[in-house]
Amino acid sequence: MIDERFLMHRLRSSSVAGMVGGAAAGGLFLYRMFVNQVKDWDVFAILATIAVVKIALMIYFRLRG
């Protein structure tokens, strides 16, 4: 059997990892845009994907439960 505490720790760690990944992608995009004057749209696409998935899951879980 899996303990509920383990599942809650996994949930929190995944959420924090997603937020840190989004912040890192956003920081990298802004750094390259302002320092190197280069717009890396692939990094922006990763940031947008993280944001869209996060918002879609928030809406899904809110409507589901």
C-alpha cells in the first residue's frame, strides 16, 4: 500500500517543479531577449505550454470536484 503522505509529497513536489520550470523558462527567455537582443521563440513555446497545461488542469479539477 502507498501512504497518503507519499502521494501528497509527490503532488507538492510536482507542482513546485512545474512552477520552477516555468520561472526558469521565463527567466531564460527574458535574459536572452534583453541581454542578447535575441527572441528565442522555442523557449517561449515551452513557457507557454507550461502555463496552458497548468491553467487547463486547474480549470479541469475545479469543474470536476
